[in-house]
Amino acid sequence: MPEHPLARYVYERFVERRLTLATAESCTGGLIGHLLTSVPGSSEYYIGGVIAYSNRVKQALLGVPEQVLRSVGAVSRECAEAMAKGARERFATDYAVATTGIAGPGGGTATKPVGLVYVACAGPHGVVVEEHRFTGDRWQNIELSAEAALRLLLDQVQVADRSAMR
């Protein structure tokens, strides 16, 4: 698989700034980590990740509170935020991204339809979470989710750069 352009851009930004990154993936099933490591030299900044598909793993490895999973569920803003925070803390990185959602084709409900995805980025300035509603097939929803996470990550690095210039 050739390098993904967003992954190349992440590599360049992170190596140039000497930043580190971790991932916490649910609905993307490791695609973000795969995209990042398709770029030669990615070990200079990418520390590792967790594919936390089950709630048990989200709790045990990322510290997602049981109360969050019980009250709002794994596909929620709160869960994505906790996953990103947990990955950043456990891997001791500058940034972490997380994804949780319903890729499809099944699993959706009236309130949480197929294509509902939350992506989160934890960094030096806190955690930002985005909600997306993709309308593709399973693979398209997974790919769009991974790309959304990389875009959010790059946006947050840019925000930090602007803050540092002030």
C-alpha cells in the first residue's frame, strides 16, 4: 500500500516538531496506525496504539469509565474523549487520537445510525471531539473516519503552533 498523503503530512509535522503520537481505535480497527506506519521512519514519532473494539478493552487499557459506557455508550463524545485522554496518558505522548463509531452495515439505531463516528484528539491544550455522520459502505465509513482523525490531529497541531507564536 502506498503512503497516504495525510499520513505523510503527519510524519513531516511531527518529526519536524519532535512530537510523539499514540492512537486508540475502535471502529477504524487499526487503520490509523496502518496509515501512519506506511510512511518510512514513522517510528521516530509514532509510539503505538490500542485497538479497543470491546468495552472491556476500552476500560482496562484506556481507562474509559464504566459509567460513561453505561450511561451514554461506547459510541459517544464522552467515550471518544476518554479514549484519547487514556491513550495519551498511557503512552506518555504529546498527542493521541481516538475513534469510536458504527461503521455498518448493521448495528445502527434511530439515535445512533450507521455512519455515526466520534473522533477525538488529546494534546497539550486539552481534548477536542468531532461528531461525523458518514453515509458510505462499511469500508468507506472506516476510511473516512481514519482520515477525519488525521485531519483533526493536524488541526490541533496547527492550533498549538499558533498559540506558541503569541
